[in-house]
Amino acid sequence: MIYGKRIRLRADERTDIPQFTTWLNDPEVRQHLGHYLPFSLAAEEQWYEGMLKRPREEQPLAIEIRDPASADGWRLIGNCGFMNLDWIHRQGEIGLFLGEKTCWNQGYGTEVMQLLLRHGFETLNLNRISLRVDEDNLRGIHVYEKVGFVHEGRFRQAVYKDGKYQDVLSMSILRSEWNPEE
């Protein structure tokens, strides 16, 4: 497990599937995830089985916060991880979603990103970490800028959503730009 001040990241478990399905069927939660259709429990189970076949470093991590009311003291609030890792060029992409809307705007996304950057640079030995973000995902852009990501480019009219095309921003951070103290 990867521990932060208020959160921990752990491997996704089969028992998480019902909660992920609930979140991914909430239009507000999936607004910036590129998923447009409802998810069935069976579809999420298929995703889980496929995910287990990926390299261990590219298997998503569950995001949990401390919760004294929970049996083990932790409560699931989202999912995150690395994808498209390139070991020759030491780079990869990163992504996250907080499904628990009561946890939005409380700094959890920032803490998750800080933990993922530490994991990416110190454990996976990456040199560059990138992401793509919808131009209207202002909350996400704020978090990414706050932890040191810089804007690299813009994919013009790259997504169609809510009856219109919109741009997707490309952002990245290099190991030399990363501040591990943040």
C-alpha cells in the first residue's frame, strides 16, 4: 500500500466492483472520464478481469480515506493509476477519478496526485509523467497545475460531449520539475 497523510492507495479488489459501477453510472462522476453509456455490473466485472492481465505497474489503485466508522478504518472514494508505461523512454500517463462526490473539493485529488508522482518518480523511476484533461475540467486542471504539471499542448475539438466538440489539454511534469516536498 502507498500511504499519504489522509489517504492510502491499494490494489483494486473484486469487492470494489459494485461501488465502481455505482459511481460510473453517475453522469456527474463520469463527466470527464470519456464514458458515455451506463455500466452494468457484468461489464465492470469484465473490465476487472482484463485489468488483472495488465502489467502490475499498470493495474489501477483504489483510493481510500480514513473512516473510523468502517470495519478496517478506511473507505473507498475513487480509483487512480498509470497507463501506457514506456520503459525505454521512462515515461507514462496518469489518471484518477474520485467517485465519492462528498469528497470533492477537499484536497484529496491533490494528495492522490502527489502520491502518484512520488510513486512514479521514486518507485517506477519515470522521467516524464503526462495526462490529458478536458478543457472544461477546471477542478482537475487546478489540481494538476498545483502539483507541478505544465501545459504542453491542445488537441483541438478532440471530444464530442453534450452536443458540442471541445478541446483536450495535454499536460506533463518531468522529474527535474517535481518538488517532492509538496
